[in-house]
Amino acid sequence: MLWSYILKLVILLPLVCGLMIGCLYLWRKLESRMPGKPSTRLVQVKETMMISPGVRLAVLDFEGKRLLVSVARGGVTLVDKVGQ
């Protein structure tokens, strides 16, 4: 009787702890994407688009300016900017 309790404890305790850690990790990742929360970051990524494998275009907002950048394996390049 005691051995079955210890066996259940050894199996279920790490499982429950792992589920708790996984839920907290997912909450932290998805919290910034929830609507209605004002962003306090200076740079906001508005949209990204894959151009080719390894190359993306991204629209960023920074201090009232809208920037279009190309993101590739070699680095980030400013393509265009709109704003004051």
C-alpha cells in the first residue's frame, strides 16, 4: 500500500510540476499578444512578410516614424522610412 503511494508520488509530482512550468512559459510568451494591453516598448513590429527563404520585410514603428526594413541572415537593412 505504501509503495503504490510512493510510486504515484514519484510519477505524478514531476508531471504536475512540468505542466505548471509549461503553462507559465506559455502565459509569458502569449501575454504580449493579448489585445487591449497598451505596449510600453519603443519599437513595435507592425507586420512581417517572407520574401524568400531567409529574407523578410518588416514594418516597424519607432518614435512616430514607420520604418520598412529587410531582415536577412546577413543583418538588417533599412529600405524606406515614412514620418517626420
